[in-house]
Amino acid sequence: MDRPLRILFLSHSFNSLSQRLYVELSERGHEVSVEFDINDAVTAQAASLYQPDLVIAPYLRRAIPEQVWRRYVCLVLHPGIRGDRGPSALDWAIINGEAEWGVTVLQANAQLDAGDIWASADFPMRAARKSSLYRNEVTEAAVTALLTAVDRFASGSFGSEPLDYCDPAVRGRARPLMRQAQRCIDWLNDDSAAILTKIRSADGAPGVEDEIFGQRYLLFDACEEQTLTGRPGEIIARRDDAICRATSDGAVWIGHLKKIDSEEKTFKLPAVCALGSRAQNLPESPLPLDAPADLPTYREVSYVEEGCVGYLYFEFYNGAMSSEQCTRLLHAYRHACARPTRVIVLMGGRDFWSNGIHLNRIESAESPADESWRNINAMNDLAHAIITTGTHLTISAVRGNTGAGGVFLALAADRVYVRTGVILNPHYKGMGNLYGSEYWTYLLPKRVGGQRAVTITENRLPLGARAAKRLGLIDDHFGATVAQFQQRVQLLAHELAGDSAFASALAEKNRCRLQDETKRPLQLYREEELERMRMNFYGFDPSYHFARFNFVYRVPHSWTPLHLARHRRLDWKWESARH
Ligand code: COA
């Protein structure tokens, strides 16, 4: 790197991609401050306060104000190949069946997405929902392209290239916002593959509009089904909280719905919860925990065994874990513990390992306080079962990002391995000063020490896998891709289950647990944490309930928190001088 830069992030929110880039740039010695895109005046004020060397827009939904891009070099990340323009880049790439896609770093100017190109990176497409591509392939390509662009900027020697549609390397073109009509489902004629593509192109947002039992909904979280069939368009079954709908050549599962209602604001819910009593008479289509892994169907929790190692997968949409999902996972975990294996690997979900209690389910409950209480206790039961497993060694294999209670659930295992690109948010405070539970007061200081535990939880900043390892939060990180990560985890799990390692490691684990228990019983940690959580849920301060409401309803930010906007902190200049 030529010189450390002062970089201002302008972003709609501090989403996973912004967090990853923040971590990567900070690790390279750059100073990064964040400002949310509230309005033009606030953006201009942030720039004038911070006087950045460079402005970066990792995730912006509006144009950068002219007074800012004229004064500073502003690099915009566009999730499309060179020449692609418009607000639905990935949506079109999925609908059009592109084999390869990419990310381009452009310099902001008067025309949206048409500025000079600083760098780009391409990737092969995968049959997955848009948000999954965004959190994996797009994020990795964005890191490559942005770091190249920043190095080029810092070196001062690189001239960016104007967008030139005559250049054969420029394959993209301008495309309009994708409308509902362009991915509308025709249940009588579309086959399952076409329906899955349409729903995936709009998942996480905005969803595909459709009608179920006479009510309009947005559909999310679709998955194939191999055996069930019915009259095209008919809802033919349910499994856990998902519903199955027949197509012209089979059926698809739909896991989540958002009601469309002109009268009230709504949010995403598991399909069966969103449908309420209308889903009650649907026939159940249960699936055994150890059904063949390659069977194309809907499953949240699954268990696979390879020799002495059991792998427990929990693919919960968005990593959110409701009381019922925690209970189902606990049953599966107990099943895994009862098997004659030696090591249990907690695989979590591919995109998110876990993000803790299910805030949407809680928001929809008759008493959100009661449901929060039920949910955190269900999480705690699961964490307790993992911590106290005396028969097996356990590994958390963190393939995707994880936040809040999800991180601490991962720490409940004996070993914690994390994919290198994963972002961890080991703190609760951002959710209305939530104290948190999941035995974090036992698990976190045990790994990082008391002082660091305070810093990590109070800072409320995302941690990259490298920093997490440096701090002692995790045991190791590796794997540039999910596939590489899984391969290495398999290897490590089998090593741990081997005759030479297993017996002594298990004996040592049980000795430590007994020692810890004698020093301070787990029950005491739980009681103290829950006492604080009781105040969050039932006390006079409603901050948690407000924060949850804002989170679930996606209420736009009206200001940037000071832990992100260092340019707005009173001590910033001093801090910066030290930097
Ligand atoms: N409950 C319900 N939904 C959740 C969730 C939770 N605990 N955590 C994340 N989600 C959902 C978001 O609403 C969003 O939904 P969408 O599909 O409508 O977009 C999606 O997951 C992705 O979340 P987002 O915040 O956009 O992702 P991110 O990668 O940018 O940020 C987190 C990840 C974990 C930092 C952030 O989602 C978060 O703070 N989650 C809440 C964690 C929490 O406080 N849990 C409760 C205490 S244990």
C-alpha cells in the first residue's frame, strides 16, 4: 500500500458488504468513517467535517450529491459487469440466466453508473437467491475490485478508464428497474425451474407478488421439491413453517411471505405464520432428519454422518432462530449426541451461521416481551446442551456471517472455525441496548479475557475472521470459498475424531468443564444474564422494543451512530492525529 487514506463510506446502511469492506480497508491501515445516506445536506456536511482523501459508496440507493462528487473522488460499487447500469443489476443477471457476472468500481459523475471505471472483477453465477449471491460472490468480487481501485488511487499513477460501449470487454448495458410484471408467476404454465428463478431474482427484496387464498403476498425463500405434485397453483402441503405449491411440472416450497396490505405496514414472516388459520388444514409432509442430503426438497435442519463425525446443518432463513426452530434444532442436536460418533460439527446455514433470536417472529407475537423471553430461553437451552456435551467434541463451522446471539452460540462449541471472508458481530447493544444471554458472560471472557470482552461488546463493530483469531475469539480461519472451507473442516473433524486425538481431547474438555462448573455454575451465568434481559423485555426502558420495531419494519436511519461516524465524534481529530 502506498499511503494510508482517510476514507468516507457513504452507504444506505452498514450492510454486510459495507462491513466486509470496512474490515478489509481498516486492516490495511486506512481510516474509515461511515455516514448513512440520509439526505444531500447531511452527506455534504459529513464530507466537509471529515475532509476525506476518498469517498466510497459500497451500497447506495441514490446518486451522490454533485457538490460532493465534484470536490472528492467518489468510488461507487456497482453489482454488475462493466457497462451494466441500473438499479436491478443482479435481478436481471438471474432472470437472464447469465453464466458469469461481476462487480464494477465506477467514479461517480452526473450520470448514474456511467462514470469512469477504476476496476472490476467477475465471477461464475450460481443457482441461488439474489441475497445469497450478494453475500458471497458479489462480496468477494467487490473486495478484489475495490482494493485494486483503492491501491490505484493511492498510487496516484492510474488513470481510470471512461466507459466505452465499443470496447469488446464492456459486455453490459443499461437496464431499467425490474418491475413485478417482469417476474410475475403464471402457475398454470411456468415450470418449477422458471418459478424458482423468478423468486430467487427478488429474494431478499422486493419479493415476487402473488396471491394465496385470495390475499396478496410477496414470496421469498423458494426451494425445489422432487416428489410432491398437485394441480398447478394449488397449495398442497406444509413442512415446519413452509408451504408447498404445485407447478405445471411438480412443486416448489415457499418458506417466507410478506403480506401486501395498503392499510398497514407489514414484514416478512415464515409462510405458515403469515397465513395463520388458513394454513392449519394443509397436510403435513414431514421429512426425517437424516433424509438423503441430495434429495431436492425443503429442509431447515438436517444431519449427515461420515464415519465418526456427525454434521448438523441449520439453514434458517436470514439466520434468525425462533423458539420453535431452536427447539427443533435441540432435538436434532440430541439425536446427534446419541449417535456412536465422536465429533459433532455445527454447520449452521450457508449464508448466515446464526443471527440469534427471531426478531420478526417476536414482533408478530401477541406479546413480544413474552415471545422474546421464550425465544432467548430456547436459545439458552441449545447453548447449554452444546456446552455440557460430555460424550462428543464439538466444532462450530462458521460458513456464513453471524451476529449477536448467533456468535455466542458458536462459541459454545469446543472449536470454532470460521471461513476467512466471514464477518462476525459479537455484540447485542445495537438492538436497543439488549444485554444478551446465550451464556456469553461465560463464553466470551473465557476465550478473550475480561477486558477484551468489554471492548468487543461495547465497540459494536464488525470483526473480520483475521481479527477474531488475533483476539482469541475463534480458533482459526481458512478457505477462500465455502467449498474450500468445508473441505478443511471435514479434514480437521476427522483428525479430531482419530484415535490419537480424541480420547485425550475429550478428557481435557470434561476436566475443564468440571473445573469451570465448580468455580461458578453455568446456571448462575444464565440467571444473571436473564435478569438483565428481563429488564430489557419487561422493564421501564422500551429501547429494545423500539429498536426491534425499527429493524423489523426497515425504518430508514435518521442519523449515523457515533461508533461508525468517527468524523462526528468530539475526540475524532485527536484520534486521527494519533492514526
Ligand atoms: N431476526 C429476524 N431477522 C433477522 C435477524 C434476526 N435476528 N437478523 C437478521 N435478520 C434479517 C434482516 O431483517 C434482513 O432481512 P431481509 O431479508 O428482509 O433483508 C436479513 O436478515 C439480512 O439482515 P441485514 O441486517 O440486512 O444483514 P447484514 O448482513 O447487513 O447484517 C446483522 C447482519 C446480524 C449485523 C444484522 O442483521 C443484525 O443486527 N441482526 C440482528 C441481530 C440481533 O440483534 N439479534 C437479536 C439478539 S440475539
